[in-house]
Amino acid sequence: MAFPHEVYPNDANLLKTIVDVIETNQVEAVVIGHSIGRDGQPNEIHTAVESFMTDLTLQVPVPIHLEPEQYTTQEAIRFQGRTDKTDAAAAAIILNSFLAKQPKS
């Protein structure tokens, strides 16, 4: 089961912050929400995510996975209402979805 670690601002320091979290916590893989439109095609956010993934790949030697994120914010709001933790809850839903698809060892 996934639990939110923290929500970081999407600012000029985000890449460095994520690299620091990965290194400090010995993270073995990263899961990023795959933002696509209702038509199944990449949207504007996806372009920024691809750029971030490229930059992150150059900084850390861990696998990076995309997991669909459609409607996860709405799902989080349905569970807990809209709060300052909504993004963290949506991230946990994305990670849980990814983990559920992994083979059991």
C-alpha cells in the first residue's frame, strides 16, 4: 500500500529536490503520473513530464515508470474531500495502481 511522502512545489528546484529524495532514501524506482487527455492522446502536461523524465534520467540511475493518472484527483476528492493533501492522495492512488500491476514475488 502506498502512502504519500510529501508534495513538492513544481518550481525551478523540483528536479534537485527529487534527486535529493531519491539519493537520501535510496529509492529504487520512480513512478510518475502519465497525463493523457480523454481521447487517450498526450496533453500539454505530458510534454512537460517527458522533459522532466529526461532530466531525471540523466541525474539518477533508477527506472522511471509512467502510470495513468486520469481522474485520480477526482477519486482522492471523493474519498477525503478537497484538502491541501489532495495531490498527495492522488499520488498514492497512482502508486497503488502501479504496484497492483506488478508480479507478486
